[in-house]
Amino acid sequence: MSATLIVHGGTPLVGDIEVRGAKNLVSKAMVAAVLAEDRCRLRGIPEISDVQVVSGLLELHGVAIDSTDEDGELLLDPTDVAQAQIAAIDAHAGSSRVPVLLCGPLLHRLGEAFIPDLGGCRIGERPINYHLDVLRQFGAQVEKRPEGLRLTAPAGLSGTKVTLPYPSVGATEQVLLTAVRADGRTELRNAAIEPEILDLIAILQKMGAIISVDTDRVIRIEGVERLGGFDHRAIPDRIEAGSWACAALATRGDIYVRGAQQGPMMTFLNVFRKVGGAFDIDDEGIRFWHPGGPLSSIVLETDVHPGFMTDWQQPLVVALTQTTGLSIVHETVYENRMGFTSALVDMGARIQVYRECLGGLPCRFQQENYLHSAVVSGPTPLRAAEIEVPDLRGGFSYLIAALAADGTSKVHGSELIYRGYERFSEKLDALGADYQLD
């Protein structure tokens, strides 16, 4: 069912909230547990719907999962991993892309895996051909069936050399989760090196994997015969922390994000400061606030790590509507991520989108007919509107806009936001937001 938030804007968000484990790490760490022959303990788990979906998928495959109220803890026991029914996987997976990442671990444990039709946020095609090509290189055989794809490995999986055409996070995760138990050595070139990837590597190393990371995006893995369990605290969610920072800027507020860490957010912090936002870092988190006075326009390009993260782009664009002058934003990671700007225009923002690469260098979407660059003119007062949430990050961005706007907005489909933002309503309450759930 679609949930609607009735948002009364114009009130600065002020208060103290907490972020826990990163959405983009936790689900992959849970998948890694399938490789283990002992129990695993994962701490700092956020209460988000994605965790519930992955838990359900793992339980379908025989993984016993217990949760405790203490420290957001999950205990995963993969001792009795078994093949799930195809219909059950398809029914439970929904828009989750976890089944494709389960392939490597399941091929090692059971000799077969199944991928149903995959969904996901409508921000890009997110093709799985990277994943399938990688799995074939390890020795997997892929059979197309009406209900999806069946993968087998009659001769087992062997190490290989992989060069990615783009440093895809998902494909890098696929290689890691497959190579650690493959026979022999694997070399991955042009790998993604996001903090969440490095945290996944830390988990696999705790389990007994042998993985080295070079400075030139090369990862080398020596396959091992057995992996044990792990005890790990997930890296904090830098996307959520940045989202609340943008909310503080757009609403002229002051938000302390407990759990936010400087290291994974250094690129974001530089941009936040260039725009005119203020922040203060201590051992427990980061305080973000609007210091008063005009904000500065900027030129920004998203990129893979260590560049500016694509998931920070949408909430930042809302804040850029309040800067003085012209800001230019060039999206280079997802081809359709600028679609959310049309609703902001309806709210009074002055944003024009372009097919051209409005950045320092042409990106892979050049001449691809995608509207992937934007010019934001400000400052413009935002007015209330009726909005439909398009995807997870776009949904949070619409909420920021509604909170910053004059009047009362209706934000439909807000349940999507709960996929990646823990205890969302409680945090709005803690920050003094004026809203009701319809």
C-alpha cells in the first residue's frame, strides 16, 4: 500500500539523530555468511526493509537468522544451506537484486543457483551482464528458463582474470563473493574501491579469505577451501549521513548525525563546505548546520569512489536550489538519475536538464541521449506540491524539498524511503519536523 506524508514545510530541522550500518554493505555481508561453515555475527544493523527482504531470502535457502535488540545484532547460521523453491525466490525477491549476488556462494555450497527477473530503483538499467560474464569466467554455466536463469558449475569454480569495463560496485562484489572459494587465484582489474567494498573485504578476511588491494584498482584473491564465521560491526551509512546533512542545509537547520565518520565522507564534506554549509566533527559523529547568509553555487560531477557519490547528488540538488547563482551537476554513474528534478521544478525550482556532458570530461553517457546533466539556478523559494516518490534517494530528496517549502505538501509512496532510512518517522520527530502520515 502507498503511504502518504502530509508535510508542513518552513520549519528548520534541528536535533540529534543516529545512523547505523550502511545499507550498501549490510545486505552483502549477510550474503557472505552463506559462504561460511560457522555462525556469523553482524552488528549495527539498521531497521530497514531491505534487511527484512534479504533475511527472508536467506531463510528460504536454509540460513537460520536470529536478531537481538542489543546493538542491532543479527546471528546467521548457514550450516544447513539448501536450494530454495524457484517460485518462493521469485515471490520474495521483489525489487531486490540480492539473488544475483547469492549465485557465487550458492554455487560453492550447492552447485546451483537461480536468478529470477530483477527489479530495482528506476535510476538506470543496472544490467546484470557484468555479473553473468564474471560468473561464466569462473566456470559457471547459465541456462535461460521462462522463470529466470539457472546457474550450475559441474566442474566447480576456478580463479580467473577479470577486467571490468567500468568499476561497478555490484560486479566487484560478485567477484569477491565468488573468488574467495574458487580454486586458484583471481585478479580483478578496474575494481570498485568504495568504503563498503573495503568493509566487505574486511569481513571476508575475518572469515579466512586471502585478499590484497592495490592502489591502482587491482584486487587479488587467493581461493581457500574453507571459510569460517565472522563477528563484525558494519561501517556507518555515509549516504544517510549525507542526506541528513543536505536536509540541514536546505531547511536552514542544525543536525547532529551520531555515528557519521569523517573518513568515508571526506569528498562530501569538501563539497558541503564549498556550498557554504558548516560542520563540526567529534569522536561520536558530525554536526551539520546552515550558518546563515547566502550559500554558494558550485560545479559538481558525480563519480565512483573516491569521487562524489551518486547517492549524495539528489539530496544535494535540493540544497543547491537555495544557493546564489548557477550550479552545474554532471551525473556520470546512473543515466536516469536526473528524472527527479521535474517535481522540484513544479515546486518552484529553476532546473534545466541536458543530454550534454556539462563537466570537465565527457562521460560514458556522452551522445547516449540521456538527460544526465543539470543547471540549477538559485536561490528560489520552494512552494508546496503533491509529489510521487520515484525511488529511494529521490524520495528522501522530495521530503527535504517539502520540509523546506512554504505550505503543506503531500508526498505519496513514502514507504520507499524506509528501504534505506532507518526509523525514518522517529528521526523526523526528533528533528522537529511538522508532518502526519496519511
